[in-house]
Amino acid sequence: MGEPDQIEVIAQACIEANDLIQESGTDMMKTIMRVLLFEIGQEIARQQADLRGEPARV
């Protein structure tokens, strides 16, 4: 994935989109958004582990 600050921009955009999707999206859109947010969280955890020199546990 990209640089650490890029994933944060992606996360913020998805959180904002998630608010709209939870309000007006279909069940499938809501499910896909949950999976996407989960994957973004996993990537952030991997990047933080890399920065600390720890093995990723995700």
C-alpha cells in the first residue's frame, strides 16, 4: 500500500463516505463499506507495526 499519510487520507474519505452509505446505501453497499474500512484498519496496523519494527499480527 502507499505511504502512511496516504492511508490516513483514504481512511478519512471512506469514513465520510460511510456516513452517507449507512444513511442511504443498499445493504450490499453497507457490507462492502464495512469490509473496506476493516481492510484499511488492517493496513494502518501493518504500517504502524513496520514503523515500530514489530512483526505485523494482522
